[in-house]
Amino acid sequence: MTKVDRKEANNHKKTSDRVFIFDTTLRDGEQSPGISLNAQEKLEIAHQLARLGVDIIEAGFPITSPGDFEAVRGIAREIDGPVICGLARTSFKDIERAWEAVRDSERPRIHTFIATSDIHIERKLQTTREDVMGQVKAAVAQAKSFTDDVEFSPEDGSRSDIEFMAEVIQIALDEGATTINVPDTVGYTMPDEYAEMFSQLHELVPDLKKVVVSVHCHDDLGLAVANSFAGIQAGCRQVECAVNGIGERAGNASLEEIVMLLHTRQSSVGAWTGVNTEEIARTSRMVSRLTGYSVQPNKAIVGRNAFAHEAGIHQDGVLKERTTYEIMDAKTIGLETNTLVLGKHSGRHALKNTLAELGFEVDGAALNKAFKHFKEIADKKKQVTALDLEAIVSDDLRQTSENLNLAWFDVEASTRRDPKAKVAIIDSNGNEVVSESGGDGPVDAIFKAIDKATGKHCDLKEYNVSAVTSGQDALGEAKVMLEVDGKVATGQGVATDVLEASARAYVRAIANAEQGRTLKDDSEVVP
Amino acid sequence: MTKVDRKEANNHKKTSDRVFIFDTTLRDGEQSPGISLNAQEKLEIAHQLARLGVDIIEAGFPITSPGDFEAVRGIAREIDGPVICGLARTSFKDIERAWEAVRDSERPRIHTFIATSDIHIERKLQTTREDVMGQVKAAVAQAKSFTDDVEFSPEDGSRSDIEFMAEVIQIALDEGATTINVPDTVGYTMPDEYAEMFSQLHELVPDLKKVVVSVHCHDDLGLAVANSFAGIQAGCRQVECAVNGIGERAGNASLEEIVMLLHTRQSSVGAWTGVNTEEIARTSRMVSRLTGYSVQPNKAIVGRNAFAHEAGIHQDGVLKERTTYEIMDAKTIGLETNTLVLGKHSGRHALKNTLAELGFEVDGAALNKAFKHFKEIADKKKQVTALDLEAIVSDDLRQTSENLNLAWFDVEASTRRDPKAKVAIIDSNGNEVVSESGGDGPVDAIFKAIDKATGKHCDLKEYNVSAVTSGQDALGEAKVMLEVDGKVATGQGVATDVLEASARAYVRAIANAEQGRTLKDDSEVVP
């Protein structure tokens, strides 16, 4: 479908059926264990979300760390189009900090929340219902003094006493909240139950019809998309969701599933979104690569097998017509053949243009670095594809401010002798430190030699290598999660040699740990 | 919950609310691209499904290949407890073959299907509605002549003209079908729509109340579990599902999500299953390992992050009570700490007992092989855990009838020089063939040397390595998918050295391709 077609098709969609996509990949998604995005990576994802056409980007939770604050402020300053939202508890400092972070956006939103379920009020907040009501009044009023666009969420809404929650929502509305989001924080509700809750809330709070009502569902019982959809059918017009369904525990409702469900069943359901579906596949790949969260092959919409003819298996005879088994066209989500784009003789200008087509605006020093990396890989690999370029650029994004770098290594491995590795690291002073080690295998020997060279004792929590594309000369992409001096950090590396990719990933994880880009241990990061 | 507790708890569950779990991991699941299980692996999974307490095991589609036939027959002969079911189209030969495969089971079922949607009748079957009705009558009658337990599915039911489908179902019932399964073959339906279809079918076919009505949902729009659940709420009492939600395209409804949804919300919903939930985690790991299909970290129930406290991140302060954020207990699905079970001084007897506790009955030559493998690993790895043992045994299951084996290899790799690999392969005549090669990296060099030694030209489609447990000395598990002479096959290998694991996986994929354990290109393997 061309852009013109899409606009025309929108002409007979009712405005009242427009569903706003509130993307929380950078907030709830980024709270997943093992994800540690730096400000540049978050900005890159935000750019892609804007291209995807989401309506609201929840860019982070500014009070939680200076890094989170800077990332939200950077996104607010650079990203045009979507509303940029910062999360805040109901405290004065939280809301002030959220406002400082988003104020430079053209369309800033403050999203404040407090729990309304008794179990959360008593056991987590250790306070009373009266106190909660007072906090909501003050917080929404304060947020409203900064911006017109204020969202309020009664955390653990689906397990709250509905009459008390209705009172709290009324207070938020009286103070000027423009969006009310009722989360299923613990992923406990069922579609009929969630829809019924919204019907009851509308009866108890007639003013709800004047604002946007929103769903926010978690997938603990596998129902996040179905519950969100039930909310839409009950009149909700904002869906909080994350790319690839990442987020706390089993994650949030998956953005791509919600969007493609509404897209595919629009004639039956009526509800529609403004998302440019052709950017879905690329967004999914970017988020998977930068977060280190793989997408399983049988994941709906964006899994490797979601479209039968993408599986690489010849299906002769039976598939006499695509629609016998496929209800969506792979092109709709931007899945195309992985065609050759560049070769070893391609120049800097060609690289820049190709990257721009892929949505990466790379210039100056970043372009020089990407070009150097591209040339190294083009020397070894016959064809450099769009998927390879995405991996190279994502890899380079990881390198912004490193205090440790891998210079070189030599390894001998054999099934008949113990392995030996010799590794050289450039430290923060620019000195080359060389160390040697044995190990259980070549990767272990390299990691131990890096430990020696850096003087760290690291505990490897997770390790994964996969090929970016198919073919013997495919790029290998390594991801590691380490515990270094009690801090957990991740690192990622790309190379045609899996040992080199592993070594780079390991060194970066140590660098990330040193720079405090570690995993948060503050879990109060719902709704 | 102990077994006694579970039985007591079941006492106040209504028999009419009992939902039968029909597991199709070995049939629809095994049809996923890239899965090629041998008969022994299928038997091992079937044993685990019986321990899990599923009611029906759909063991395969016997007509499709001699391998599939043998696997189903082996399961029918060995597995006690669940009904063993074989799939068959409506043709005479299909049903005869399915019966030969399942007849030795104590409780054999034949499951026959034909499409009832016009798009499938016209474009895939290229026949008429009349012909379909005739085929159903003959097929169910034939199946019924073999066994009382006959299931019929109108394929693509959710897109069928409901009045025609009702006529077809009536024919199947008249011929004695005891289970009627109405699949959402293409994953297109929505919960309300699917439930409404069942209500209409009950009106059109009053006899349906005398048999078990079943759901079979695909996850193309992310609704497989929600649609199955809507079917249960509309009175269906059999759910067709697969472990980890594997299956055609985006897969089937995930067994563990359905089971835990009913378990967690039993007091609201009433419906319940006979599944022993404590076997869920182990079943998921076994299926993931043997199929090569990874489970994403944010997958509901069985993903690494599904239970917050399993994520390895210390959550201090906030989680004052588990139930604030967790609606299920990790113990309920059998997730326990990965405790030390064996060390390098453990003997054969200890290994056998520990494996038996893990559910693996290993004896004779298989025990000798597992013990040898265990000793090799225990020499390199301080602790051999339950997860390691699962990986070792699964790895050995892959080796049953191999015509090619890796003898040894030597590799030199460096960031400063091109890599060199020397590999020795034992061929089917027992000869050692040695070859050398360079490459883009050490893995590529090893793979190229294996190509030379075996005289094959292989195209690497997918490559993945991950650590079985955490820790520097963790076992690495490699999975490859190759195209060899136009056939696609997978291989898997486990070793402390990722290069060795990769080399083993590659050699096995070639061996699998030679033995015809390749991926099916017959896609007529729905519903």
C-alpha cells in the first residue's frame, strides 16, 4: 500500500475510532532485567518510533537517574512529531524533574501515577487511602501548572476497589488530567473482566467521556493483547504498549500485535491507528538488537516464522494462493528480501546515502567510524546487506564513550589440547595491556585474559551469539551479561569472527559497568 | 503444592468444568520450519508430556513419512496414560496408516480433517462442497471401524460458512465422531467472534452437546490464548495447544499459558485441567532444546523474566510482599534454583539416579555414553547442574544413528591474521578424513574444513550459540540450520568450548540431511 493509498483509506475511518499508540519501550520496556540503553541508543530508538508513527513516546522515568533524565531531555529536544512523555510518582520532586526533562518538547506530557489497590497502598506505600487521594490532587495540579497534557494512572487498577479508584480518578479529572490510564499492572485480568471494569468506571465517573481513557496491560497470563483489545472495544482510545512486547516480567502488550490486529480486522472492529506498518519489522530488529532481547521464531508478526514464505522453506503445490494460509502480507510490515546493498568498493558517500535510506542519519566522526567498520567487514564478506548495515551502525552506537577497548587477540583452540588466548586491551589512559590465559574453551580463555588485563573479576550471567543474516560469511553478533563488582551490565559486539564479537561484547560490558550503565535495582518502576 | 494437596483441591472442582489438554507439540509444533526431531527425541518429549499430565498427545501425521509413522507407533507402544492420537486427511490410505501407527496404544485416537471454507475447498482442494461431505462421511466411518475415539476437524473452520460447516459436523457426528474440533487455522478470529461461532454451532447442531467440542487456535494476531479461552467460556472442553506455543507460522496457543491462566483464575472461571504444573518449566526447556526453538526472555510463564525474582536482579526495599507484583509462584511451574547435583568424582550410579530424578530413564549403552560425556564435562566444569545434565542427555539423544562424527579439530584465530582450521571427521566407513581451511573467522574456517572433509557444499541458514547456565565455565549449546544439496536440516551440539559445540552441530546437521531427517516441504499439514 502506498502512502497515498493509506491516506485515502483513512478518509472513511471515523475520528472517534482513532486509537492512540502510547509507546513505552523506552520506559517500561527498558525496565526489563538486562537492558541498559545509553542516551544515544534511546535517541536512535525514539527516532525510529517517530518514523513508525506512534502518537506518544514515554521516554523514561527522569527522577530515577541522571542518565535517564538526560536521555528523556535529549529525546524531548530532538524528536518532532510524537508527544514526549516523562513518568513521575506523585511526589513534588518527581514531577518537577519530569517537567525539566520534557519541557523542551513541542508536545510535552507528564504522566503521574500512584497505586490504588489496597495491597499496594498497605504493603508497598504503607499509607492510607486518604493520603493517596491527597497526593493525587497535589500531583495532578502541580503537573497541570507546567503543561496542559497530563496523564494519571491508578497503579494496580485492575485489582483496586472500583469505587475508591473512581473517587481518585474524579480527583485527577477535577485537577485537569487529560488522559486516564487504568493499568493491569500485574497481568491478572481477563478480557471480559477488564472491559467490564471500564464500563463500571464510565458509570461511576461520567466525566471520563471528556478525556482519553487508556489501557496498559502486562502479559503474565498471555492475555496482554487480548485485554488491551477488550479495552478498545469498551471505548478506550489509548493503548500503552512496547515494541516486541518487552517490559517488566512477561512484558507489556506487544505494539506490533495490537497495531496489526486493528489493521487486519479494521473492517470488523472500526478502530484504527496512525502507525506506518511498513516500519514495524525494522523497529522490531532495532529494539531487539539494542536491548539484547531476542524475538522467538514463533512470535506473532515479527518472529522469523510469522510469515510462512519468509521461513526459507519451499512450499510447493499446496500454497496455490497466498490467502489460503496467510491473513497478512509480509510487505505490510516492511519485511522484504534481504537484498544486496553495498560491496567492498562502495565509497563513503554511498554508505551515507544507504544508511539514510535505512533511517540512520550518520555524519562526521560517526560516519567515519561506520565507514571504517563497513570496510573491515566488506573485506571479509562478499555482500554487505541492509541487515548487516543495521548491525554495524547499532554496534557503533554502543561505542560512544568507552574507557576500554579491545586492541587485538590471538587464540589457539583444539579438541586435543587446552586453549590459550593472548589479549591486548587499550585502557582509559590509552595504554596497551597484554595478558594471557587458558580456559575451558577459547571463549573462556579470552574472557579470562580480559579479566587479567582489566584487573576485574567478572561473573558471566548470560552469553549468546547469533548470525545476523544467513550464509557462511554472515556477521556474528554476541551479547553478554556480566556481574562486575556486584553490578550487572550488558555488552554487545558484531564481527565476522564470533570470537572477536564475543571479546568486544565482553570488554564493552566491563566498560558499561565502570561507567555506571548498569541494570537498575530499583524495581519501583511500574505501572 | 504436593500431589495430595492437588487431589484434594480437585475434589471441589466440577467434572463438567474439566478441560482436556490436547498437546500437538509433536504434530503442529513439529511442522515449524527448522524442526526435525528423530523418533527417539519425539519419544523423550512424549514421556515428558505424560509426566506433565496432558490428556491427549497428537504424536504425528503418520502418512507423511516413514519416520513420522515409526515415531507415532513408538509412542503408541511405549507411553501409558494419555490418549495417543494420529492425524489423517480424509483419504482411505491416510486413515489406515494413522490406525496402524496408533493401534498399539491403550487409548488410540484417529483425528481426521478436511477444509470446509470455500477458499480452501476451491483453491487448495479444488473440489466441491458435496465432495467434502462425502469424504467426511466415509472417513469418519472408516476411522470408527478401527477405534471408538474419533476426532473430526473442519479445517479453516473460523472462515467457513457456518451453515455448511454445521452440516459437515452433523455428518461426522452421525458417523460416530466423539470429538469435534473447530480450528482457527489461519489465526484470524477474535475472542467474541470465536465464542459466538460456537454458540451458533450449538444452535445449528444440538448433538454437539453429546460430544467434546474443541478449540485449536493460531497466534498470527497474538490472540491464540485469548481465543482458546473464549472457546472454553463458550463451553468447549478440549484445547489443542503446544509447549512454548510452537507450530505453523506464529504457532499454536501456548500450553503453559492456557494451563496457568485456568490455574490462576480458577476461582473466577471454574474450568480446570489435570496438568501437573510443576513439570511445566522442565517440559519447556526440553522442547526448546530438542526443537532448537528459543523462548524469548519476556515470554509469559516460561520466559527467563516471567518471574521477577528469577531474573537475577536484586530487588531490595520495594518487594515488601511477593504478591504486590507476582500473581503466580515460580515453584508452581517447577522453577527452582539451579542447584549443584554432581561433581567430577560422581560415579555412574549417582548419574543414573540423578537422571532418573530429572525424568530421564537412561540405561545400558545410553548410560555409558551419557557417563562418558558427563565425565568429559565434569573435568572442565566445577559443578555439573541439573540444567547441564538435561543438556548432556538431550545432546546424546541427537547422536543415535549417525553416519558422520567429529573426531578432533585444531584452530588458530586472531584479530591480526586470517584464521586456520584443521578438522578430522569419521565417515560412515569409520575412516578418518582430515581437511584444512581458512575463513572469515574460526567458525567459518571450521565449517569450510568440514565441507571439504565431507565433500558437501552447505549453505548456512541460521547459527546460534548460547550458554546453558551462567558462569564462565558454562556449557555452550550451538544450533545450526543448513541447506545441503537442496535439503534443509538442523543440528545441535553441546560442549564447554563454543567452537567444538559449533563443529558438532554442523556435522550433525550434515548427518541429518544425509539420513533424510530434513525439513518437510509438504505444507499441507494443518489444521
